[in-house]
Amino acid sequence: MKLISRLLALCLFAVFFIFALKNSQIVELHFLLIPPITSPLALVLLGFFGAGALLGVIAMSPTVFRHRRELTRHKKTINALQKESEAQQQARNQPPQPDSVSNQ
């Protein structure tokens, strides 16, 4: 599995490297009041891809943290129920206690 993922990563790197070599045209990026930025097309696309990935991670983080909190809460509940079940099982396996005899 590691070999397959490394081969896939190597193939993707080769594809993106060839893409960057073939798209080396200079482009101007105009955005609001910022002076135009000139850079190669591949670099602009890479920058926007990275920004999109970062925004996606930021957008997903509240959901991920909520699921982690729920998972922790569920694990605590499971542990408590397992301890309770073990205590009940132990109580069932013990012989009954004799009635106390009082000497008068």
C-alpha cells in the first residue's frame, strides 16, 4: 500500500511539474486597489490551489473538533458502562453472603 501511494505521489508530481513547465507564460493579476502582480501562470495557479486548500481546512476544522469532542464523550460513556458491566458480572459470580448470626 505504501508503494502504491508513493508511486501515485510520484506520478502526480511529474504531471504537475510538466504542467508548470508548459505553462510558464507571465500573467498579470489585478485585485481591487493592489497594483498588478505579474508572475508565471503555474505559480498563480499553485498559489490559488494552496489558498483554496487552506480555506477548506479552516472551514472543516469546527466540524472535526466537534466530532473529536463527541468521540471522547462516547469513549468515556463506553468505559463507564464497561466498568459497570464488569462490576455486575463480578457480583453475579460471587457466592451469596451468609446471613449474620448474632450471639446473645
